Amino acid sequence: MGKRIGMEVGIAAAEAVALCNIDVAAVYPITPQSHIAEHMADIIHDGRIDAEFITVESEHSSISACAGASATGARVYTATSSQGLMLMHEILPIVSAMRLPVVMGNANRAVSGPLNIWNDHGDIMPQRDSGWICLFTENGQEVIDLSIMAFKIAEDPEVMLPTVVNIDGFQLTHMIEPLEFPTQAQVNKFLPDRKPYATLHPDNPMTMGCFNMPDIFTETMKAKDTALWNSKKTIVKVFNEWGRQFGRKYNVVETYKAKDAETLILTMGSMGETASIAVDEMRKAGRKVGLVKLRLWRPFPVEELRAAIKGCKTLIVMDRAISFGGAGGPVATEIKSFLFHDKGRPRIVDFLMGLGGRDVTVGDFIAMVERAKNKKDETYEYYGVRE
Amino acid sequence: MNTVQNFEIFAPKLVDRKEYFSAGHRACQGCGEVLALRLLLKGLGDDVVVANATGCMEIISSAYPQTAWLHPYIHVAFENAAAVGSGVEAGLKALRRKGKIADRDVKTIAIAGDGGTADIGLQALSGAMERGHDMIFFCLDNEAYMNTGIQRSSATPFMAATTTSPAGEAIPGQRTGKKNVPEIMVAHKVPYVATACPSYPIDLINKVKKAKAVKGPAYIHIFSMCPTGWRCASEITIKLGRLVVETGVFPLYEVENGKYRLTMEVPEKLRPVGDYLKPQGRFRHLTPSNIETIQERVNREWEILMNKIECMQPW
Ligand SMILES: Cc1ncc(C[n+]2csc(CCOP(=O)(O)OP(=O)(O)O)c2C)c(N)n1
Ligand code: SF4
Ligand SMILES: [Mg+2]
């Protein structure tokens, strides 16, 4: 194991990206992503890496500039949060359709209104159908590791898709944690220069961004969908390669004491650590409770999830975003539709909680497991809400 | 106003014969915007990357799997040509510095219509110009959102009829005057700002060459006649482009480091605006008194420009 140092996770995200030999960063500040933007500026202004830093006037322009830069063949990074991600919304599916491997860090934050700067997943869920690879992180070390892996995944010739690494705002971005960084030499070995499929250069002129008539649009959409599904192979390959080189093995679906569990809690992002403590306590009390964590949200790891929940009777999904007037939280809704035909599937309980920065404690997880026992139907429910 | 007399004799020497925008595109007959595009590309020559906004010029040129563009070209969306161009410029700069692409100058240009420039694209344009990217931004101004069906923009002239500023009984067309984007660009301290019109091809090409030579941002606002949107005959496009200049409605000038200079002959007396307005269906509803009001506004704008030419000092 390398040397561990104490560092704020947002700053560590920028440091990890700095190891990746990026060519261009276009970042617009927003709480709680700002420390990533500021530290990125420090690194580039101090000449520690050779990259262009575009101080864009909005997130719409940061993602647009990333698209332009990526199209020249550059390795490109941006980071945002909440309103910034919402402002990018229009451009996200264009970046994926153009198969531009932009990497983005998203410091997850609630979406207005009312304005709230704290953590939930209300910003990333509306981007669900944008065609980006979407990863979640649980702690600072994962932020470092996945930020580096994201470039390798995104730029793989079999993938060529933009990738977003979700980092829970404050709960993760502003924590100071003991972290281990790979060396520059190790990253160089793991992540060689980008080899773009097509670039904007007069030596080989190319038209990018043609419009599609009805006779071809459906085919283009299917090709993008297929590309996103196919990316899982590469994601797993890159996770394995990282494991071999750095000793930290990642899976698209992580489990904790899940094997014999009758009740499984399902989380995404930083909640996983608290949930695992709750699982330990319930196990001590003789309860067969375990934990499943979705690391990969798009493409959805359906087979891996099936394997992880096999045999469990109740699956409690922790949704940190709302689909107003809809079937429930986006995560539970997705899982329900995948498992709809599965014989002997678990009962799926959907809690909407941890919204706008409300803490979800060990006690809350235990209380939700209790509540799930008595809940008869599968409709969603707000947990811990004051009536 | 004899800028292009004997064009047939001199043009081959002055104008690049090479075409950078191929024939067979889908622009309307008599389209002034695509002529502006063809000429500006001739002015630029080789070693250019284009970032284009959604709009007529995008739609007529790039129906998959065909393209009219001989330069490397990217289109992302409507309002972000300047931002995409910023990224292209930054990407090429970094890659060149790091030895990943050929070590030679490649100019990034961004192109948008008046909607993509003066309205929805203004923020991205302001940001890009303020940051000082080595990029020329071209506004192809046909004075409305033509691609989507002739809706008004902030560049639509006073009283012109469009589909969202119709000549109604109560409100006779566009209620506001034309937004002055070149002036906004001068306020950004853009080192080279110019207006141009494809009816004056040599002037247009010269300005493009000047803009290309600038190491940094440049802005050229090109008046682009649109017979379809202006409801006029397609064969009078070039004539309209002359008339708009001769009447002083759209003067040709350039601003180098803050110093204004007229690039057209200074007329003894401007032609009456009616000469320019009357052939166009979008002004058909105007009464003689309306035309008088417009004449007064044009006179005033002309005076303001002459004042700038006289008074403004280079930075
Ligand atoms: C965000 C967004 N809003 C609206 C549109 C619809 N739209 C496409 S092109 C266009 C007008 C283009 O006008 P202009 O920039 O003047 O170019 P022209 O077609 O006149 O050359 C509009 C409104 C769009 N594509 N994107
Ligand atoms: S609508 Fe006007 S600008 Fe558009 S292609 Fe036709 S003539 Fe040209
Ligand atoms: Mg227009």
C-alpha cells in the first residue's frame, strides 16, 4: 500500500484528474463542486500540468466547449453540480451521440426550487436518458480511482462515450479523508494517450454533427443505445485492470453481507458506508440484513443486480430523487421494471429520503428496515418526513 | 458605389478560385446568406476549423450522410457556436503545444445566424470574445429566424413584418430597432470588428483576411439577404445588398483596436430608404409616414456612426 495522506475529497478529485494528462478543462463554479474548479485552476496556473483552462461563462458553455475540444482529439474534463448540470442538459445527449469521451465530475446536489445546495441525486436523475456512462462513488478513494478509470473507459475505442462520476456534494466533496494516490508513472502506464477515432483537423477534414432525417434517426438512436450497453464489458475490464494494478477491486454492483440476507438495502453513493454500519448492527442483533450498492447506473447492471439479490425476500431501495406524480423514485422504478417478470423476485420497498442534505443515519436505516417489514404494498413512501 | 465594377476582369485575380463550400447544398434560390458563407470561406482559405450553429446554413449543408463542407466542421446546437469554437481553439492549442498535432496555425471560426448571435447565442459569444480566444465569429444576419419560419429576432429591423412581428392592424410589424452587435463587440475590446455584405465581395474578403491575421478574437457581421424571408424576388438579392449600403441602412465599416473607419465610399447624400424598402414584401405595409420615420432613424444612426468615425481613438 502506498502512502496515505489526508485531503479534502473535492481537491483529491482535481488531483486525480491532474494525473490523467488532460489537454483541456472547462469548468464553471457551483457549490459544492467549487473546490474541484478552484483546485483545477491552481494546478494549471501553477504549471503543474500542461492544459488549457477555459473559464467559461456558464455550464452550457463548459459542456459545449468540452464537446468542441474533445472533437479535436483532446482529453477533456469538466465538473459541475445541480443547476449547472441542469443547464448542461440540452448538450449532454449531443455529446454522447457524437461519441465524444468527455469526463465529468458531478458533485450531487438537490435541484431548485426551492434553492437548496445540499446533497441528493435530484440533479443526475433527470440526465438518466442522456446516453452517458454514469458511475457513483462512496468515498474519497473511490473518487480518485474512478476519476482516473473514467478516462480509460470513456476513450476506449469500443466505448467512445462521455462518462460522469457522481460524488455526493458535501457528504463526500467536503470530507477530509485518508487517501492514497497512484504515482504519475503508474497512471501513465494505466492510461496511455487518447487515440481518437476522428478529429477536427485540416489534415483530414470531417463533418461532425450532421442532422438526421426520419429515415436514419432511429438507427442512430439504436446505435447509441447499443454502444452504451456494450460499454459494460469495457467498464468491467477496466475495473479488473485497476484491481490488478492497484489492489482495489471494483464491481459494477457491490455487496456487503448480502449472501444469506433476507432483507437487502440498496444504496448509491456515499450512503453505502452508513448503511454498512447499520447492517453490522442488525447482524449483531441476529437479523439477516445485507447491503447492495449500485456503482454503475448507466448502463444498468441488471445481471449483476439479479445475482446480488438472489434469494432475498425484501429489497429496500433508497431513492434520493423524486419523479413527481410518477411511480416512485427513479432507482426503484427502474429495478421494478427489470424484475417485473422474474419469478420469486423480492418485494420491493421504495423509500424517498436523504433529500436536500437531510442526514440518513444508522438509526434511520434500521428504522426503514423495520418499517419495510410492516409495509404491505410496493408503493413508494417518504421516510422521516414531518407531516 | 462602384466597388465591384469590372468584376469579371479583376475577380479572378482577387478572389480565390478554390471553393470551400460545395455546390448541391439546399439553400433557396438567391440566398444571400450562403453567398456570404461561400465568400467568407474563400477569404479564409485553408487551415480552418468551423464551428457552426443550428440555422439555415447548418440545415442546408449537412443532411446525413452528405455535407457541403470541405473544411473540418462541427455543429452541436443553436446557441453555443462560440462556446464550441472556444473548445476547438483550446483543444487545437493544447494539442499543438504538446506535439500531438502538426505544428502550424489553424484558425478556428464560429458561425451563427442573427438569432444564434444576437439572441440565444449572445452570452456564449460574449464569453468567448471576453476570454480572447484566437477565433473569428461570423454573424450571418438575415434579420430573422429563417430556418424556423421567419420569426423576429433582435436583429429584425424596425417595422419589418415577420411571423412573430406581423403587420397587424394595431401593431405594424417589429416594434424595436436592430440590436447593434458590432458595437457590443467593440465594447468587449475585440481587436477587429467589421460589417460586410456579399454584394461587396472584395470588401468582404479583405475583411475576412484581416480578421484571420489577428491573433485573438475577431468579429464580422455580415448582412445576408434572404429573398424567402423578406418576401422578395430571388434575382434582386445582390441589388438589395447594394441598396442597403447605399441608403446607409447597413453601412460598411471596420473597427481596428477601437478605431472606426468607413470602408465604403462616403456618399454625398444617402439614397432614400424607400429605394431599399419598397422591393421587399416584409415592408409592404409601410405608409409614407412610416417610411419617413424609418428615414429619420437611419439618418440618426448614420450620424452616430460618423461621430464614432470622427471621435473614437484607437485603444
Ligand atoms: C435551444 C433552441 N431553441 C430553439 C431552436 C429552434 N431554432 C433552430 S434554428 C432557429 C433560428 C435560427 O435563426 P438564425 O440564427 O437567425 O439563423 P437563420 O436560420 O436565420 O440563418 C431556431 C429558433 C433550437 N434549435 N434550439
Ligand atoms: S430562408 Fe433565406 S437564409 Fe435560409 S436558405 Fe433560404 S434564402 Fe437562404
Ligand atoms: Mg437569421
